[in-house]
Amino acid sequence: MLRNSYFCTMILYNTTYQMPVTDARDFVIWIHEVMLPRVREYGNIHHPRLSHILSHKDEESECFALQFEVESTARLHHWFVKQGKQLGEELLKTFDNRVLGFSTIMEVITEEEEK
């Protein structure tokens, strides 16, 4: 385990969601129309993106990963207090318990250079 923070170039925040197939389309629309615009307007969040997870596919559910980058865990905490918690509550209000998610905070220690 790397404990030296000077290796870290960025914090990657990932939330993996699972839902019934019947809710997947509405979930993607909600993410694109509600969550991503609000995350982008916050200002300290970089490269928000939604990905469809193919490795955990079954006939009854779909999985997606919502990721974005932030400079530090302190800024991530500030975002969560100011915006993230409210967005999570709105997601719960919209989809009830049909959408389940868990979040992971990672340190990006290397990035591929653009050519």
C-alpha cells in the first residue's frame, strides 16, 4: 500500500449503481439531465462521466459507474456536504430503493500522457 501522498496526482470518486433493467433508461436520463449538469456547475469537479458496466451483466439488472476527479479528499468532502448528499437524496426520492449504489475513493497515481 502506498502511503506517500506525493504519488497521488488526483482523487477519483467512483459510484457503482445497480438497478432493474426496467429502470436503467430512466436512470441514465436522470444522470444526464440532473446529476451531471449540477456536478459540472460546482466547479471543482473534473471529467465527470457515466460508464455502462459490462462485466456484471445479467438479465434482470444493469450496472453503471459514475466517476469524476477532484484535487483532494478535502475538496471531495466539501462537494459532498454542499451538493453530493442532496443529489443522493434526490436519487433516492426519484428511484426509491430500486437503485443501489456504493462509492469508492481512489488515488490516481499515474496518468497516461496524451499524444
